[in-house]
Amino acid sequence: MSPHLSWSSGPLLGFDTETTGVSPLHSRIVTASIVVTGEEPTIHNWILDPGVEIPSAAVDVHGISTARARAEGADPLFALAEIRDVLVAGMKAGYPVVAFNAPFDLTLLEAELTRYGLDTMSALLGREPFPVLDPLVLDRMLDPYRKGPRRLETLISLYRLDATGFHDAENDVVATLKLLRAMVKDHAMLRASSLRKLYELQASTHQKWAESFNRYLVDQGRPANVDGHWPLMPLPGPDGDVPPGLDS
């Protein structure tokens, strides 16, 4: 088997979260799901007590109320470490993380780990690039001029796939994995590229998109606030500086 093909036929780590808000640096994880594919797929699901009120806008999206999270949710100190350990173990084994809009979920997890004084994935994995596959960024790379939204639901429809129950962490992971498999089937370039090459292509694609979108925002008289880092936004240190390695 060609080493370039091994990633697409080997195990994958599908990952998604549902949260208290839309800021990866300040929001809290409410639910998380990891699906490890392979001959015997493994599904890990968590519901957390985020320690803060869940805004009604977030409840409208994922359906988890503050009362339910407090009654059923795990202590974040333990749940976050469990989520991190499943991802780190898989990545150390060479399994790529598959996440739609990866900078949001991965940065959110790093910020949460930092908030609770836990070792981050970056600390445990070192400065090597994370093996990450982000169908949102892959779609921008493969079809940069297509008009319209690039939401998960949109791409699922574009590839004529079956998926329901969006904004549930496990359902979104399953849909994202289906989407990636369809993209790999349709695009020989993905099958022929190594994970490292795809990492580099995704990082440059996201950076160019962010630069372009920020120019658009400036032209509209709005602040240019789209972060160009992929797959992980830098976290501010205690003095506001970005620690080295977090944006590697």
C-alpha cells in the first residue's frame, strides 16, 4: 500500500463540540464527541457542566439547558482531560483528527485545558504539526470560486449525502466523516497527498481565505477580525503574548 494512501484507508478521529457560544477563546464546551473509525469503530460522548450559564441562543442551537448540564454534566476537570487523552493517543498513533472548522473546536479545547490548568494537546504532542483534516478548508481549497455558504449542511447536500440532526456533536461528527470520505472518493488529489502535504495546503488555504475575507470586512467598514491560523489559533499567555509553538 502506498504511504500516501494509508491515511485515507486507516483510522480517523472525528471530533466535534457543542458550546456556550461562538468564541473559541472564551466559550465553554457543553458536549463533545469523538468517533474513532476502523474495523470496530469506537464512539466517545461527553456532556459537561460548563460552570457558567448556557445562553438561550446556544440552547436553541444544541438543546442542552443549564439545568440539564448541571444535573447530567461531568466535572470539566476530568472530562476535558479524557477528551484530550483520546485525541492525543490517536494522533500519536498517526490517526488524523477530522473536524469541520477545526480551528474552532481545537482552539476551544486548548483554551479550556489551559483554563483548568491541564496540559494542552500542544504540550503533549510537541511542535510537530497536528495531523488534521478539515472538510471546510478542503472544500475552499478544491472549489475556491463556488458561491454560497459552506456550512456542514450545505456540503452534505452538495455531495448528496444522508445526514440529519445537525448541531448534535455525535451527529455532526458522523456527517463530517461521511463528507470527508465523499471528498476523498471524488478528488484524486486528496488520495494522492500525504497528511503533511495536506496539512500545509490547508494551512495556506485558510490563511489566504482569512486575508481575503478581512479585506472584504475592511471594505465594508467592519473590523478585520478573522484569524488566519490553522488548525489552531494562538492562545494569549498571562501577559497577553502568544506562547511559542501554539501556532505551529
